[in-house]
Amino acid sequence: MTDFEPPLRLILDGEALASNWKALNARSGSAQAGAAVKANGYGLGAREVAARLRDAGCRDFFVAHWGEAAAIADIIPPAWISVLNGIQAADIPHIRALGAVPVLNTPDQVAMWQSSGGGRCHVMFDSGINRLGIGPEQISQCDLGSMDIDLLLSHLASADEDSAQNEAQQRAFHEQAAASGAKRLSLANSAGIMLGADYHYDLTRPGLSLYGGIARPEMEAFIKPVARLSARLLQVRTQPAGAPIGYNATHICGNDTTIGTISIGYADGYLRAFSSKGTAHYGSATLPVLGRVSMDLVTLDISSAPELREGDWVEVEYDLPTASALTGLSQYELLTNLGTRFERIWR
């Protein structure tokens, strides 16, 4: 299988990734920036991402599941890895053997960790997202004062907006922080970094913007794109005016049109939301998507690039904020839905 050249390429800019972390670290003030590398490094490849961020100076890495921690524990010191989704009793022997740090999210998890011997941990306080974490009404059930809490975390729900919820969450977190006994405090995600020093505390936890996502408009000035998509041209045909294109004939050619079919589709994360909306590029030529996106194929109008031949490569437009506005998909979805059939090429 290794002798076959994949017809899809994900071109990844390692210098841009490192630059984004350094820019977010600098804007974190006196705090240090960590990195969310969960969901396979937001779809780009957790091991490659983590190694590059480690070399750039990052020392705190956040994953969701214990399997994600194990997957990078040979290249990142386990003590630098935090697992956000908590613990189960059956996992505790494996957790201790691995050495990554659990984020405890419920009073039961706190009690479970203490009864198994305790040790260094993190605690998630729910300051208002009401999703995961110990709520303010549950704090009295937890004997936090007797624990070795390295990091007290919380997560902002609306940092990408100028919302009153941001200040309310910051106040709730600040009130709890002093009573927790934690050595370090962490509240801000990518967007939260831009809310100012009151949100930075000791550690910020960027995710989306490491990978080129624009979490707030003021980031456009310094966040660099990391990922580019390329696909091979499989077929070129000329269709007459009136010819239907793709499933359910959602596009009808208005004129004689040169059609190019490329090797990408919704199985690769290029979702149906791009149907008759997306574009690709070949040099300076723009190649509109015609009709429905299929599982493995997309049809383009390549009339503006008559030099294109079967076997050539085109660049699929995938600028994150632009694609998000075009399709209604979030920038997070656009990244984490990228499939496994891409040849990931780091440059």
C-alpha cells in the first residue's frame, strides 16, 4: 500500500503553527500558553503538532481522552499532558502507569482520586458553560484543600463574542480560585486570550487559533493559516449547455462547460455544505464547485484553466473563516472533520 500515491494532500506549515503559538504566548502577558492537541491535533496529526509545539517552547498539552495522551506520551513528557475528560475507577492503575495528569470534573471523581491515593491532579470548575466541571453548588462536596491541585481550570462559553457572559464567568472563576488552593489557574482559550489580562491568570489554553482559526476578528493581523488542501484531477470532459451535473441534477450547465472531477468528497471532510458554493484554484484561475459534493468526488468548472490535464493537482479553497462564513460550518468542524485519506505533508 505504501507504493501508491494518495490523490489527496494536506499541506501543513510547521513554521506557521509555531508562529501562531508564539504569537498567542506573547499575547498571554505574564501567563504561559499551553496547547489543545485533542482530536488528533484538531485533525492535523497530534504527534506532528505536539512535537513542533514542544520545540517552540510549549510545556502544557491538553487532550480529551486517555488514549490521546498515550499516543503522544513518548514524545511529550507525560507530566506535561492533561486529560480533560476525567477518570473512571478502572482506568486509575493505567493512569498512574502512564503519568499524565487527570482533570477531575465531578465530586465523585475527586473522591475516587483521593481514595486511590491522590497525587497531582487538575480540577475543572464550571463557571457557567454548564457542560463539564464541578459546579459552584457542588464545591462544598469536595475536600479540595487536602488535594495536590496543580491547575484549576474553567472554560469560557462565549469568548468569541463581546458577551456579558465572559465577565460573569471571569468573576465566578476568580471567586473560586482563591479558595481552591491550586498552584496555577487557567481560564482563557484562543478567543479568551484577546479579552485581556484579567482572563490570562497563569496559563492560557489556545486551540483553534494554533491551527489558523480566527477566533476573534482582531486575530486576523497575526494568525497564519496552517493547512492547505490539494486534490488530483481525475477526469476532464466538456458538457453542453443544459447538461445536469452530479446527484439530483442540482446544477444545470448554462453554457458549454469544461468539467473537471477531483478526488475529494465528504468522506474526506469536504462536506456537502460546499455544494455549488466552494471553489478550487489552479494558478490564478478560480474553479467553482458545480453541483453536489459526493462521498469521494467533486466536480469543478475548469473552463478558466484550459491547460489543466488529468493527473494535475488543484488547490481546494479552505481558508477557515471564509469557509465557515460560506458554509455555516464552524472553523472547528472544518478542521476536525478532515479525513484519514490525505497524505499529510509538513513543510
